[in-house]
Amino acid sequence: MNPAVGLLMVLLRVSHAVETYCDGRQDGAQCYGALGGTVALQLMNNASEIPRYNWRKEASMANESTQIILRGKKNNLQSNTMSNRSVFIPGNGTFTINNLSRTDSCKFTLEIFDSGGKKTGCRTLQLLVQAPVSSVHMISECVSQELIKVSCLFEVGDSPQYNWNLTGDKTRDIEVLYRNTENSIIVLRQNISGNLVCSVRNHISQVSKEETISVCKDEEAHCNSREDGARCYGALGGTVVIQLMNNTSDTPRYKWKNKTSTIIWGKRNIYFPNTLKGRYLFFPKYGTFSIMNLSRADSGEYTLETFDSDGRNTEKRSLQLIVEAPVSSVQLIPECLSQGQMKVSCLSEGGDGPQYNWTLDGHTLTGSELFSGNNETNVIVLKQNISGRLVCSVWNRFSSLLIEKTISTCGFIFINCTFNGTQISGWVVAENNIFCVEPAAVANDVVDLLTVMGSVLAVLSFFLAVGTGFICAQKIKHTYKVEKDGIEPVYVEINVVPQQESQMEDIVEEVEYKQVRFKELPQQSEQAGEEPVYAQVHKVR
């Protein structure tokens, strides 16, 4: 490897490592090091002032033995059993340990001797190796009576300590209703908002997270269990707030159980366990118990028992909690039936105990519009002639949704007549109907057909007349054959040009003559008595 690259990698590792310093010159010192990092321990001022010394690691378990790490005389270091990842500098008396592991957490002892080997001093040091805190985030949620529960969570870190600030100042009791023992969870009072900062630290690191908190709206399900046999409902994944009593300060002793397990028990304003982690939240001052992120397993019977100061049972009340899923989506599906009725299904997903209601154009469906079903079912059948804006509403205790669709008839008509001596009555498809058709309607159809055909013929005649006139307007060319006795026939081209007079019906032909050339044949003598033969013009058609 290139030496420059190797040096750069070493520097990067050192820069990212956590290094701590601890003064161990006082007996009983407590020092902290970061897991995977480096700790520098100040054992003495200068080893040259100490004739002899031993630095040993005490056994932390019964099956371990004491291990001597350092042994030396003044500036002469005789042995270092951790030389692979530690360095001792006699000149300033510091012992540095690299790449700390949890096994380095233990008690160390420095023994000092005089030149004759007599022990003159002994000091102990406790080294604790901790993982730094990292990846902190906050989770806020509305709980009972518009209160805000905020949790500060982290992924890695040993022995965390928490500090909360609201809009730049440390949170006060007038803003915070409840803190757990570790202060990782706080509950803010009503109408509290602003920038909330959670800082998490231990002896070797500190990180923080900021989040803007808004005022909560009361959207939880509430239940009053101060009467025996109460029934309460909670939304799946939501929160339910149960009013157990008015105020625990008036109750010497109490116990709140789910089925057979005890959730909380307490004496007046003190309850055990003194922290309710996870999904439970209890406020003795208000006597309310909240369950968050409800699951179906939370459904069941709960019991509250109260006792007097002597431990005698004074009251026992039960409560039935039912967890239901809200309606999450709904769709409307229409379907035409064989007799022209329309079946409409209102399908919902994710809801327990859904209820339905139907309206058409703003009014509740009546018997004159329904073929079967009613306004409280999810499937109805509409009569053949019903159309308009159909709305289906679906709801349960925790949600309400609706869907609408404009529907048309299925294309059926009602007929009632006598056809070929048979009485016919019922709903038929309009476009395929051949019954109960009035003759006048048929005659009208024939007239309409003839009218269309006449129009077509008129158009064709018009175009034919135009074409004929165009042809007549062109020049007419005729060819005539001229014969002369003793001469080779020559064809004469004669053009006949039509001329238009003031009256269109009179047409006079004008003959256009062109030069006629005759080719002379050999001369023959004219015989006596023969009459001359004149040229004949024959019109060739």
C-alpha cells in the first residue's frame, strides 16, 4: 500500500474515534470510555518520582484472577501485558487504551512501593465503557383530553439521560403534565405548542432532536366506566380513553385488571408499576386510563376493584371493551338483470359492523323505486324505469364514507296490448321489440324511407343532366370521304361547331372547311359517250 494512503486511512480512523480523558490520581476515581474508542488515564504525575509501581486489573468475576498490566521502576517500564493496544508514557504518567471493549470495564488498582519494596500507597480507579448515543428521533401523538404524549427514542447508547426544552427554555410543570422516571416520555398539557427539543446524552456523547408540536384535537374514543357493566368501543389502531374514577386521591387502594392480569394497582395518587411504558397511559389526577394503538387482543373484560385503608374490598366494577376496524373504502357496482331491473351493490372494506343508507336524487329510496331490498342493506334492486344520482352511505362507530353514481335504465319498455289475438303485457328490450307496434308508426316509417330514397334519386338526376350538357358543349368532329374518278380518295376533316343563338333550342351548324389536297393518278383518256363522274361525299358516322 502507498505510505501516503495508509497514513490517510489511519488519520481518518483516529478522527472518527471517540477519545476521552480521565484523572485517576485521586483514589476511587470513576472514568468513562467510548466503546471502540480511546481513553487516556492519568495514573501519576511522573513515574521517575516513584521507585516501584504495579498497575493491575482486578477480577470482576469469581472465576477470574487479578492481572498485572504494568510493572516498572521509575522511568524504566518492565512489562505491559496490553502492549498490543495500549501505551504507557512514564514521563507524564498517562496510560492510554485503544479500541475499548466492554471487558475493559472493571476496577483497576495502582500500587506504589519504596526502594526497599515496602508498599507506600494504593489507589483504585473504576473504568466504565459505554456505547455512544446515536440516531435519536421523537414520536408525538394525541392522547386523552387533548394532551400530547411525546416519546424520545434512540437506537444505540448506554445509560442515556434526557433533557427537554420547549421554544428555547427548559420545560416546566405548567407545560408538562407527566414525566416517566427516565424522562424519555412526557405528556404536554392542553393547548401547548412550539419547538420541542429532546436531548439524549451519556458520559461520552450527546445528540438532540427537534420537532414542531401543534395543539391536539380530541379525536379519541371516550368511555365512562364509573357504572358497572359499561360497554366501550375503540377503533383498531386508535386510542380509547376510559374514565375509571373521578380522582384517585379519594381512593385508598385500587386495582385495575384485564381478564386475569393486573395492569396497575395503587394507593391514592401513587400507582405501581410507577411507569406504564408502551401503549398504556394513566393519569391519577383525572382518573383516566388510555390504551393506544389498539389491537383486537385488547377486546375483552376489564375490572376495577377499590379497597378501604384496611384492605377491605369496597367496590368492584366491570367493563367490556370492543375493538372495531373503521370502514376504509367503499365502491358501487350496478348490474342489469334479465327482466330490466338494476341490481346495485355497495361494497365496503376494512370495517366492522357497517351500516348502510341509500338515497336517489337527494331523497330516501321508497317502495315505488325498489324492486327488492331496503335502505339498510348493502344490495338493492331498482325497478326498470328508475334512473338518477344514486348515493350509498356506509358507516360504523368510528368512520363514515359515501359513494355516488349516476345510473340509467337498462333499456327496457313496458308493453300492454293484443297481438294476433293474444294479450301481451310486460317489460321488453326496447330495441328488439316487435310487439304492440302501432300501424301508424309503421306507415310513418315507410314514408320516411321513401322520402329518403326520393332525395337520393333527385340528386343522381341532377348530376346526370349536368354531365349530358357538358358533353354537348364540346366540339363535334366529323370525317368525310371524298372520291374522284381516277383520283386516290382523300379524307377531308370537317368540324361542326355549334353556335348559340338567343334562343337555346335553335342550334345552327357551321361547317368549317379545311384545305383538300388531291393526289393525281395517271391520266386516262376520256372515252366518247361516257358521262363525267362527280366526286361523292360520304359522311362517315
